[in-house]
Amino acid sequence: MKRKPDLPRHGQNTQPEAERTSQSAGKHTEGTEPRRPGRRRASARFFLRLALKNLSRYRRRTAVTATAIAMGVAAFVAMDSLLVGFGNEGERNLANYEVGSAAIAAPGYWDDRDRFPLDNPVERPEEFLAELDNAGIPAAPRTSFRGEVIVRYDPYPEDGSSPATFHGIDPERDPAVFNFDEAIVEGRFPVPGEDEILISKWLAERLGAEVGFPLTLTTRTRDGYRQLMDLDIVGLYQTSNPTVDRSHLFLPLETADEDLEMRGAVTTIHLRLPEQVPGTADLGPVEQLLRETGRFAGLRENGNGGGDQDAATTEDPVTLLSFGQMTQEFAEFMELEHAGSDLILFLLAIIAVVGISNTMLMAVLEREHEIGMMRAMGVHKREITRLFSYEAAVIGLIGALGGIVLASIVNWFLVTNGVNFGQFLEGTEMDLRFDGILYGVWNYGTMVTAAIFAAVLAGVVALIPTRRILRRKVADSLRHG
Amino acid sequence: MISIQDVHKEYIDGETHVHALRGVSMEIEQGEFLSIAGPSGSGKTTLLNIIGCIDTADSGDVEVDGERLSSRTFKELVEIRRNKIGFVFQNFNLIPVLTAYENVAMALSLLGLPEEEIRERTMSILGEVGLEGMEHRRPAKLSGGQQQRVAVARSLVKEPRIVLADEPTANLDSVTGEAILKLMKDMNRSHGTTFVFSTHDQMVMDYADRLCRLHDGLVESDERQVAHQTV
């Protein structure tokens, strides 16, 4: 370092005071040295280095806090994985066993769906089927109705009846849209025109039914007359969709058409479109196809069964139902589930906040004297705030990264083996679209989001105790401890 | 370069109203080695804090290096401390997780200097205070005297106009304390930096070129003296 030039001895300053004062005043009008470019960056780098070193001062406390954060992050990621898995599984089961990718129905039919009406069907479905075949779009006509299953003692263990949902299906077309042919566990799939029926293994066990047993169903025809149908059980199926397994039975469409006096009409025509995720297919080509038939009443709008003004004038109009419209209840149910998980996430965040703020409060209070020293050296309040925020954010990041590692281990198990909720779901009346074993999914976006959220939250939470100390005067802080 | 005119300062300590300074006036020239002495409660630390811009006077005028402190904003006072004032504390006040080098370099990092310049100046000042070869030691591995040398180096590395030392030898044995005083005296001579001490240690008073005694917040005496000379 250069040696300073010799100064006048004490009391021997020869410069007139007025000149000295005005010189000084002119030089330091702002009271500061000129700021060097990059000063803020350099000081930020210094405080980040200091923050990292400070973490070694409270190893045990840091470890405990980081562990708590890690467990919170892992729990959130695992929960999200199961929730997304539940949603994906539900949508797959809806598409594969209930609605397909989209459906053609008469205007107003879907709003009355719970009643499964037969008096508002799709007339002359063969017109649409021919066009869909030409376009290479798999389509399955169905006549769905409500009725009651009746069984009698011998061969059944006892007399009984049970309300159920029945679907008249085209055995040749249905497998192209739905997966019931792959779900047969005993017997066979129905064949066209026969008086036979396919029931679920779940229902068969409860009724005491076997392949070959007779089964009677009662219902009302399209014209409202009571009808009794005697059918033979030809097959048992088992899907991953308990909603279907518990109450849906399948018989040949021709049989349903004759006994229900449908006169060739069907309640719906379900479609299978190319898509990776259910509900994401482009409906444009189907819309266009339907318009060309001259019977398209538009897309179903707000439950009114068709928004097109031409519906009233078109003969036997139809509407196109999207996957989202047909699965709205499930979507609403998932929203409730997400709200529940958001609440749990909020509680986890509270726990993390309390942990971090406690750790930082202790760190700040223990270092008040040091803070006073730093302020005396010319460290701004914002720089001290930044220092503690960096420390807290690093703790949060360590915890978050630990949480990701832990979450990955847990999630690997969830994705590979799933969690069996079967015993908890036994006897439940809820319409859950999964068979009890829930598999997780890899959701890297959630992992990254959780990690960033934990680090940012930790950094923000540190502001509270830091600001409290910075309100004290420098002299008071220096006196502390 | 430091002008103090009729400065008053009161503060509340618990339920007690303390009138720490009751109209202190003095002028301190550049390059002086001044000791402010007095018993506990005489106001010497308060006066030092006001000169050092870490406390403000209730009334009166304080000018430091031409800057009238009462007209400065809080941020401007911070900048004055950052650039122009060095501190040496009784308890050394080194950051325990930083090495001797890092504690000293911190003062230059705050100024945003390039790393090379920081390294050059830090190593130079550490050499001047006799700590060459100890740059990588943390405070826990240094003796009290060595820690105070680091503190002195930290206060001087940024070439401040003033160094304020609040009882710098209070936690040192007499031999070590004298060594520190000699060091600061040498620094005063070689750098021309003004040193202002607050002390009730006779040894510190003997080293000062000028001794100002405070009592009950007032200047009792203010005399130049023949200071203890360093070899």
C-alpha cells in the first residue's frame, strides 16, 4: 500500500478554514463517494458468500429446519402425484368404459341423462355411422336405459332385485370405442341379436350369478310401456372402473332395439378420436362431418341441448357432446379434491413458515451485536435484509432439494406399486373411477415448483424478524450482548 | 476536520432519562491522535457514536470532513460510514465465519472494488499490522491481540478519514494492549488517518497527542500533551 504523503503536524493546518470548508462542501455535496459501477453486484456476491458461510454457524438448527421443509415438500409432491394419478385414472376409465372421446346425441338428451330417457333418441343413426366409417372414425351406437335386475331362487341363492343401468351395444362396433372386450374374465362378449347379457364380476358375486344363469330385467319401452326381458348371462367382465362394474350391464343392441321398440333409433353414438390425453382431441372434423349431414344442431351449450338456431327447423337434429361436457361432474369432483389438497398445502406452508421464522428469529437475535457492527461499517439495512433472506432461502432450497430426493423415492414407489385404497373404499357409495389401487405419476413441474416455492417462501419469511431488528438504532444494537 | 458545536444528546435507559451530552464543543484536526477520556457515563461513547454517524445529536452541529451531519439523510450517513469512517471496537467484532483476510476484505467489498485490488490492499494492510501468514485463520484461531490487529486492519484498509476506537484495549492484557496502541500510532503516522479513542485506560491516554476529558456530558479539559513515543 502506498505511504501517504507527510501531513502538517497537529495544529499546523495552514489552509484557511473558510477555504477548507467550501472545498469540502463542494466536493461532498451529496455526502457520498461516487458510486462505482458494479458495486451492487459485488456487494450482492459478498453477502451471498457470507450467507452460505453463516449456515455453518447453526448446523443443527439448519438441519432441523431443512428437514421439516424437506418433509413438507415430499408430502406435497406425493399428494400431488396421487391426485394427478387419480385424475388421470378417472379420465382414462371414463373414456374407456363410459363416454369415449365424444358422443352424438339428440339436443337436450344429456341434460336428462340421469333419467336415461328413451323418448329423445338419435334417429336414423346409420346415416352418421356411414359418414363416420368413411372418415375412419370408430363409432359405437348405444341405447342406454335404467331398469331393474330380478333374480329368483334356484339357480340363485335367493330371490332379489337391484336397480341397474343397461346398455344395448353393437358387439362389432363397441370394442373399437370401449374396452369391454378386453375386460372379459369369464365367458364371452355378447353376439348380435341374441337374448344374452354381460354383467360384471362384482355384480355376479353379489347376486350369486354365474355364466349361463338366466337373468330378468324390467324396464319401460320408448313409448312408456312396461317391458320384461329374459336374458342369459354369457360373460362376466371386470374393469378398473367401479362405477361401471357396480351397476352397468350390456346386451346386444338389436335385442334392446326390438324389446324397447326403439325403431332403429339409439340414445347415443360414442366416438373414439386420436388423442394422448382424454378430452384433448380436435372435434372440428366431426363437427364438419355432422354439418354436412344437414342435421347438426351445434355443440351442446350450457345444458340447453344445442345452441344452433337451426335446431328447431332441422329434422331429427343432433348435437355433439365433448368429453369435458360429459364428464363435468367428475371434473367438479376433482376440483373439490384439489381444494382439499390446497388446504393441506396451506397447512404445510404454515408449518414451514413457523419453522423458518423461528430459526431466523433466533439467528437474528443472537447476531444483533454483529448486525450493529455491520451497520456501523456502512452496511445498508437492505443489505442486511438481503443477507438473512439469502440464508433463509438457502435453507429453504436445501430443504426443497432434500424434499425432491425424498419425494422421488416415495413417488417411485407410488408409480411402480401404487397404493391400495380398496379396503377403505369397500362399501362406499361414492362414484370413484378407480378400482382401489391408485398409482402416482411423475410430475416434474410440481417438483420444481415446490422447490422454488419453498426457497422463495423461506427468503420472504426471513424478512419479518430481520426488519424487527433493523428498526433498532445502531448504537442500541452495538450495546446488545 | 471534525467540528462539534454545542452538541446535546439525551436518551431513555429503562425508566431513566439520561442526558449524555450537555453542550460539548471541540475541533479535531486531520491526523490527530485524540483520546476522549472519562468515567463511565461521562458521554464519551455517545460522543464517539455521534461523530461516527451511528447516532444523532438532539441539538448542536457536527461536521465531519466538511459534511454537516444533521442535514444528511439516513442513507447518506450510511454512505459516509462506508467510505470515510473506520471503527475499532472493544470486543473486536469480527465475523466468526470469515477468515482474517475476509474480515478485512469485507470493508472493500462493500465499496465494490475489483477482486484484484481488494486482494492487493488487504494483503498489504495485513502485512502492515503484522499478520502476514495468518490470512486464512478464523477469529477463533487468533489471540485477542491478533483479532484486534485484524480489526485495526479492517478499519484502515479502505483508507478512511477517521478511525473511531471505542475502548480498543479494554479486553486485552497490558502488553497486548500496548502493542495495539503502538500499531495504531504507527498507522496514524504513516497514513495520516485521524484516530479518536474513547477510553478510561491511562495507557491509552498516555499515547494520545491530545487528551479531552469528559465528565457528566461536558468537556472538563482539553489539552495537548507529549504523547508516549513509539520506537
